Amino acid sequence: MELRARGWSILAAAREVGVSRTAGANWARGYKTYRNGEVVGFVAPLDHLAVRQVSARYLSQDERFLIADLRREGASIRAIAAELGRAASTISRELRRNTGPGGTYRPFEAHRHAVARRARSHRRRVETNPELREVVGDLIGQRWSPPQIARHLRARFPDRPQMQLCHESIYQAIYQPGSVLVRPAKVASVQRSPLRTGRDHRRAHQRVDRRRPRFAEPMLTIHQRPFQPTDRSEAGHWEGDLIVGRDHASVIGTLVERRTRMVRLLHLPLRTGAALHRALADRMGDLPPSLLRTITWDQGTEMARHTDITADLGVPIYFCDPHAPWQRGSNENTNGLLRQYFPKRTDLSVYGPEHLRAVEDELNARPRLVLADHTLAELFSALLASA
């Protein structure tokens, strides 16, 4: 939990302490217990208060270790207080609260009890207000969303703050194990949760500034690219991606030159970084430097060897933001055209390099309105001749 508090992912924290990802997730989020296929209980997650940094006015776990050591050596309360720089009353109160029946002070147990006492005991408004609980529960039973309920309460009870809730309070009350708000719906549904998502627990989110990099090697982002997305005045800047076949088991690499919209296809027997590295080196290695200046790709795992590709081709690779396909607009448009030849939910491994080259040639021979009805091959050949 200390690693989680620092921003580590569950998987990374679990690996660090040597447990499975499932165990780490159970510790961080809690888990349900079942008997004969039915949920019979919920084991709460480990307490975040145990690792949260608190004010220095409270005793820390290290200070409790020192208290135990000094007490075992026979030091007086005032001597312990002087050693820790604390008031004697603080040490006296600590020993009085946490000394066991045998007169032994146990620092781990003392710290655990202190954390439990530090937890805020707070009952939700829907638990203490029966009228509010009935109104909210009835609307949830009709599958109203929490934001809809929050707006309705403000409009229905404008002069009664005790009958109002924000949508986050309603979400938290629904996600609480054994929630008083979850009741059988008037219209039967296969979902146990009254929420549209069907979830009965909070989905974990990770802050963007704590998200781990996609690749082990440092990568260049599209925001570091030396030209604006609307600037197509210079040739040699390519956008790339994969089109995926049935069950994500087969792929074809696609590359589009931004100025001429020239298309090149990559035959990929496997969806691996090594396969893409070889295909790019073979397919793009014949271009002069003036026609191979940059490559822009998404953050797919197939680009794990982007530093090797840069070293072999001498071209920097820039990565788009996650879930931002519009940052490769030309490539996305071309992938749509390629679905005429490679429909979705089909096996793409049946197409060999010769077939890909035939599709590539046919697509590059089409005139484009954006290019004043010139063909892609015509404009790209002119640039090759002048390179």
C-alpha cells in the first residue's frame, strides 16, 4: 500500500513485493467472498491511512519502535520523552492506551490501533435521513443516473439542504458493500447494479502524471514534432499504424506520406516489435533522406523497438497521444479505404507480400480531389525524381 500511495500501479507494486497481481488487487481494492456461487461477504481493502503521511504532531511508527526499545531497557517516561523530543504526557498516554495485559508494549499493534482510531467515523446522509434514502432509492430503482438524481433533488427540495446530495455521494453510497440504496428494480434486469455500466464497485483510475511510460526507452511525442499538424508543405513525413484482423490474430502495417498521401503496406507475419522493425527496414530503406524525415505512430506495443528503427533508418519516430487517432488523420482515412480490400473480422494472414503490393499500387493509382485529381503515385514519383 505504501508503493500504491507513491503512484505505483497494482502490477508493479505486486511484482516489487513478490506477490501475484490478483493478490495485489485484492489488497488494494478488497474482494468478495462466495459460497455456492452466491456473494456472502466482502473483505475490505487495506487501510490507506496506514501509509498516508500525517502531521508530525502524531507519533510515527519509528517513534513507537524507539519507545518499545527504551521501555524494554527500563527507561522512565520522562527519559523516553526527552529522547524523542516529546511531552511526557504524550508518552504516558501512548503507553496507557497500548500496553497489553502482560505489561508489554508492542509497537506494531500500537500503531495499528492508532491508525484505526485516526479513521473518520462518518455515516452517510442517506443512512441517517430515512426520507432522503427513500427518495433516492426509488429513483435508483427506476435506473436514474446519480447526476440525474442530484439535479432532481436540488429542483424538488430547493429550500431543504438536508434533502440534497451531490452525484459523487450517491455513487459512493451505491458502491458501498451492502448498500441501502440497491434494491430490486421495478423492471427486471440481468444486471445486479442499478448503474448503466453494470458496475457495483469503483473502477480504478490512474492519474495521468503518475502513468508509467509506454516503452522502456524514452520516446518522442507528437508535440515535439518540428511542424504543425496542418502543415503538409514538406514531403517525407509519414504516418503509420496497423489494421487488425479477426480476433486480433493477424495484422497489416500501413504507412501514408502526409504530403502526397502515398501508401505503403507492410507484410507482418507476427504482431511483434521485431517483425515491425524488419518490415520497416525492408520497405522504407530504399527512400532518400528527403522523403523519409519522420514517422508518426500510435503507442502500440509493436513499436517497442522504436529506438532500433531510428538507428537503422535514421528517422525519428513520434508517438501520438493515447486514444487520439485524429493526430494521424491521413493514416486513419487510408485505413478506412483499405478495408475495401481487407474487411474487418477476416484473417489477414492469408495475404502475402505480392497481394499487398498489388493493393498498394491500385490505391496509389487513384486520383484524389485533395490533390487536384492527381494520383498519389504521380506526385510521389515526381518527388523521387527530384530527390
